[in-house]
Amino acid sequence: MKNVICLILCLVFTVLHAQIVDDFSDGDFDLNPGWEGNIDSFEVIGQQLHLLAPANTSESFLFTPSQGAVDGFWEFYVRMDFNPSSGNRTLVYLMSDSNDLQAPIHGYFVLLGNTEDEVSLYRQTGISSTKIIDGQDDLLDRSLNQLKVKVERDAVGNFTLFVDTSANLSGYQLQGSVFDDSYLSSNYFGVLCDYTSTRSDKFWFDDFEVTTQIYVNQSPPKLLMHEVTSLNRVNLYFNEVLDSTFAMQALNYLLLGNSTPDAVNYQNQQVTLTFNQGFLNNTSYTLKVQSKDIQGNLSDTTFQFILQDNYAFQSVIINEIYADETPSYGMPAYEFVEIRNISGDTIYLEDWKIADAIDTVNIPNDTIYPLGFLILCKTTAFNDYVSFGRCKGVPNFPSLNNTGDALKLFNKYDKIMDSLSYKTSWYANEVDDLGRAKKDGGYSLERISQASICSDLYNWFPSIHSSGASPGTSNSIINYAFPALDFFVEEVQIDNDTTLIVYLNNEAPFLNEQNISITNLGIEQAFSFNYREFFVLLDRALSLGNTYTISFTNVIDCRGNPVPDFSYEFYSFELPNKEDLVINEILFNPRTGGSDYLELYNKSDKLINLEGFQILEYDPLDPSTVMDQLVLAECIIQAHDYLVLTEDSTAIFSNYRVAFPEKIYQQALPNFADNESVVTLNFPDGSVIDSLVYHKSWHLELLDIQDGVSLERIDPIVSTNNPNNWQSASKTSGYGTPTSRNSQFFENDLAAKVSVLPEVFTPNEDGYKDFCLISYLEGQQGEIATITIYNLMGQEVKLIAQNHSLGQENIWKWNGLNNNFEKADVGIYIVLFEIFDLTGKKQRHQEKVVLGTPLN
């Protein structure tokens, strides 16, 4: 608002009326006002202007004189008997300096249609068009569109766009407002129909009214900028047309007191001064300029310039990179690098260099003016790029890599002025209006900000210019509304009990403790050195074994966009003891196309992270030889819960019923041997937590095929390497229970000295009482045991153990097979314990057990 007020105070003008009213009630468009252009393509029918063009894909337009530019409105009616698109649309030119609406013009137009089905206001500069009011999307997404449009503009250049699509055209809806004073004069008003062959008679217009007024300037001309283009030449650029006679007089330009230019040239609001003596390097010059516009307004301007060759880092920056020139969407078929002088002085580029990862080459001597651009390209491309702006053909210009390259800009003292390593990821997967990936070629990378506090990844974006690049002028993305970056937490590390390290996927330069909250904890401070890795200091210590949620609100990304709130759950882990974890299930002989897996069980009340823990496999014939050793990534195992490790989680999901997929961690494992092996789970320091020495004979003897059948631990309390504590997974469970309690799980409370449990068992591979456990507690040193199963006839059925040395805890298993590995008959059996000590003393115990038949 301050700028607008300033303009109102500073600009003094008078206005002349320039009105147009035409409702076509006279039945023609020849008079009052007279329309010209493609008159053979239009008619007036039913008191409306109608397009009646040949059935071809083409454009047709009409125009009428109009000098109105400010302090009024443009209003009109449009009907399109179709759903508009990029090939069928209407352009109503409010202001144009040319009567050829298909040629490059300077002015403003309203676009009705295009791919967004909207009504929007554009500024056109030559062949380049810029949307300055973005109307509501899908407003015209209908098979028949009938609407009125009104654009208002005040005395200083504020536009407001209204559209009425109501059934009876009785109520305007605001589409947006913008200040734009790029053009304050006009010669013509007109309409242009862009159509395909089937839409060449579907456009209608009526009720044109223009009340805007002619802007007459009474302000003195203003020097917009200057540039030193060589050692003796200065270009001056003005904001308006000058009195050419006055502008060509050398006495109006005074350098260093008495020196005037030897030659003066004036053309298109630009004055070129050529002096006889060249400017000295690193010397300050004062130039006094007198100018007069065609209305006779006079101005005096005095400014200083210094021709320098040694400036601070990034006083000249790499501003645009066109590395992949094919396919071309309007650019020459040559690569270029655009540099920009962001200092306040003209810089002399004597002996400057540009380099990529391979080549370093000299830039021919030249100057680059304050805030000015210079296009660097091959010498063979100079004639193609010079029309876009100041350009320099560089001999042996480096060949830029499409997929990324390292660029450096050096001054004459070999100091780096700017450098970057661009990558295709900077294209951010952007596509153009036709869905073509910009990273595939034809689009440049443009710098967003002259000095961003974030890394280059966030300060570069693919061009949005219709030609694919914007060399020699301000980048096309300068006013682009970038979408907010997608944010999430990659990881939270607990540095100590009051300090967290939070890793974000994107950079958040403005984030601090005000944006962060944690469940039941306060934040004292949050800071970062790279805007992605944040140190968060807590007001009190974390509690071990707890789950926390860290939340982020009101975050602003690197481009200034507000970010949707996001959160992350993390854990405060406890270090396990050796007895907390056991190997609980193993699949070492998978089906064809399957994958090994190893299941661990957490017996404790702790929340444990296995990151850094190790899985080792040893040679069973030489247990000192490590065959494979792997370090685990982050693996979280809850208290009294399971965790499964496998190389191919998809294979596990395909072959087994997985109740808890989140408990499966895919990572490298040893290739467990199919017959026998030694597997250990180790702490990060290498000390062993649990060790399993397995053998394929531990499987149920009656199994025809062991492929795809896991071995399950029966009781997590009983020793890992007791073969009687392992059983083949049941058939009904699918021969494996990854992430769930084992199908053969049986918890023996070992309350009695001698026990046989269960009292009735039914060995049918259904996972329910498939075996009985035979246990003997408190064995003494030197005692040995023989355990035999007898039927009621006194006949031996199964010898379970013979002369077995006893320990404190002894357990055996009977799966219902006899000594011939055949199924024993259903019935009652006697389990006989015979215990001998070193003195020859003998104890006998006997228990009953029933081998039953399962109920269907």
C-alpha cells in the first residue's frame, strides 16, 4: 500500500476519455465502433457477434482502436458452446500496442479456458505471457459456457477481475486483484478465438463496454539502469520514450566534469554513449545525465559507476543452467549458463573463467552491469542467443552433463565467485502442461533466490517459461507460487536422557523450540547447524521403556511456505541383559523360492532396539570358524514379544500366515545350512546372548518333506540347545509361525521333581498337545538316568534316554513314536524313571501318560 500511495503522490497526470460501447444492435460490426481484422470469419446474428470461420484448426481475431488504459473498466459477454481446452479458448485483449493480435505485442488480455478451465488475467510482453490474476479452476468445466467478465483498473494500475457465470448473469464473483503498471498506454482492444475444426462456429460475443481513459504522463523521465558494455561505452535505459532530438545531444551527458561522449545513439528508450578514452579499472566515475520526454518533462540524474574486476564471493552468481537442450520447446539447440551481477557496480570480466568437473576455460573480456545478466554459450551459439540479451560466445565452452555437473566461476585472481553441483533431483519431478518430465530435457534450471540460507537443492527449480528457459532476463520462477515441501521425521536419536537429535527429510531454517512439542515433556531449546539435523534439549529426563510422540507445528519451509503439521513416534530403549533374548524359531531349509528366517523372543519387560547387534554363523565341524557375520540395522522388539529377521519379507508373506507384518525386518542374514549349523545372537561388543546348535534330525521323524518347515522352541525358559526343547512347526499352523507364539509352545512349570505333561497328548501335527514333556528336577552331580516308555502289558515301547547324565534341569520329549519310529497305539503308557548315583544307589519313579485320539 505504501508503494501505491507513493505512486499517487509522485505521478501527476491528466486523462482523456477513450470509451467503447457495442451491443451489435445495429446488425453489423463495421461502424460505431468499426472492427477490423479477420472480418471474413465473423458475422453478426441475433444482435451478437458470432465466429463463423472455415472448419480448420486456426485463430481469428478482430480489433478496434482503444487508447483507454486506466481509471475505468472493460466489460463484455462471451458464450462458448463447448468445454474449453488449450486448443479451444478465448483471448480478449484489453490493451494492445499492435493491431495484429497474433504477433508479439505489449499489453494485457483475459484468457477464458485453457487446461485449467478458468478465467484469468495475463500480461503479455512480446511472445512471453505471464498470469497476473489466477482465476478459479474448473469454472468453465461445462459443455456450454455463458458468462460476463469485468476488469476494473484504477488510476495507478491496480487491476480487479470479476466473472459472472450465474444462470441469469446477475452477480459478479471476485477472481482476484493485482498491482501492475508495466503498461500505461494502449492502441487497440480486441478478441481472438483459438479453435479446432469442430469449434470454428461456437464462439459468441456481446455487450462490449470500455470506460477506461488515456493516461497522459506529466512526470519527468526516469533512468532505470545503466550498464558499461565495454571499456568506453555506457548504455542508459529510461522508463519512457524520450525527445529524440534532445536525447542525441552530447552536451546532455557530462563525465568527470568536462568530458562529453564522442558519439550518442538513441533508440527504443535506450541511449548509448561512446567515449574516446577508455575507463580505468577500479576507478570511480560520475556521470550527469539530462533527459526530456516527448511531453517536454525534464529530469537531471547523476550517478556513479566503478569498473571493477575483483569482487567478493557471489557478487556474480550462476543464475540459470540449460544443460539438456533436446528436445527444444522454443530455445536454440545449444547449452548455456547465465550469470548475474548482483552488486551495485559494473564488473569487468577480464581473465575470468568458467569450469565444469572436467574443463576450465577463459571467458572473453567483457563487462556485466549492476543487476545485469550475461549468457555464456559456445561461440557457434552466439548468434542464436544474442537476441535474448547480452551474450558471450566462449571458446571451448564446457559440455554440460545432462544428469548433473559441477560448475565454478573464477575471477582473474582464480578466486571462486560462485560454485554449485547441479543434479536432476533439482527438477523435483516437475512436468509441463502436456505431462512431459522437465528433467528429460528442454527446460533449464533457474535460481530462486540470490542468497538462500538453504542448500542449492531448495534454491533451484525448473523453468516455467513456455519456451523452457528465460536467458538474458529475470527468471520465470521469480514470482512462482511454489508448493510447500513435504516434511517428515526420518529418525530420532537419543543422544542422552535429556537430548534428542531429530533428522528431517527437508531443510527447515526457521524451526525452533516454539514449533516442537513432545508427549509429557517440555522443550528448553532446539537448534541446528544445517537445518535438517536438530538438537532438541528436554526439560527433564526421558523414562526408559516409554514411547513418545514428537510433533511439529507452524513450520515454514526453505521457500517460505507454511508446512502441514507432522509428528513422529520414537522409543526410549533399555539395554538388554543376556537372559532377556532367546532364539525362538528358525527356518533353515525353505521351500524353492522361499527365504530363511530367524525369530527372536524378548522374555523381559524392556523395550529393546537391536541396532548394532550381530548374527553369526559358525562351521559346526569347527565351531571356532565364523562362516558369516552380519550387523543388524534398527530392529525394535517390544517386551514379551517376537521379532523376525529375513532377507526376503515377501517370501515370508507368501508362504506363511503372518499375524503382525510390522514385526518382520528385512535385512541380510547368513545362509543357514540345510543340515546343521551353529547360529548365535551377539551384543554389539561381540559377547554372546544366545547360541543355537541345530540339526535337521530335530524335526519330527514322520515328516516326509522338511522343506519349508520351521523348528520351533517349545519353552523359552528351557535351554536353547536341548534337542527336546525343539519341535517341527505344526501342519495346521502352515509349518511356521513367524511373529506369533509358536504352534508347539508348551510352558512346563516344573513344579514336581518328576513330571509328565500333559497327561493326555494327541500327536497329529495340529499344534495342540502333539507331544508330552518328561522332566526331572534337581539332578545331582554323577547321577545318570534311563527313561523308558512301557505299555500296560509291560512291553517296552520307546527308550527315551539311556544312561543320561543329569543336571539341575532335565527335560525329554515323547512324540508318540515307538522304537521302530512308528506311531504307537492309542492307550495308557507308563513312563519309568531309573536313577543311579555314584554309589550304585538306585531310584525308580513311574508316571502315567495317555496317547489319545484327537476329537474331530
